[in-house]
Amino acid sequence: MADNPIVAASLDVVDLKCPLPVLKARKALEALADGAVLEVLASDPAAGEDFAAFCLATGHRLIGQSTKPGIQRFLIQKRAHASGT
């Protein structure tokens, strides 16, 4: 993945506590195309663990994570659904 992936949508869940950041991210990802990247800004200290577990459980990819004082930034790539026949 490139160092600066193209972000298709951004979600600000600063000041929300678990489980709301993950629930809102799940909803935001539903609206995106397969492979698109969602940027999530969060302040919940548990958000890193929560998003890692969410991605593991759903097949989405956590492709980036960074922290500034009080704010965590996550880049989540929506999983590609297998085309059925």
C-alpha cells in the first residue's frame, strides 16, 4: 500500500466512547466501494485495540495508524467481497 493512500471518506468520532466509534465506522464502510479507504479520527484510548479487533473480525484492513496528542487516526481499507456465481 502506498504511503499516502487516497481517503474516500473521513469519520470524526472524537469524544465518543466504545462501542460507538466502531459502530459508526462499520456504517461508514458499508457506504464505500470495495477497497476504498476510510479515515477515522478518534480519542477513545481503547480505539486502537477496538479497530484492530474489528478489522480482524470483518476482513477489513487496518492499513495505517498514527497518534497526535489526544487524537488517533486510523486508515481502514474496506475488504473486497468475493463475486459470487
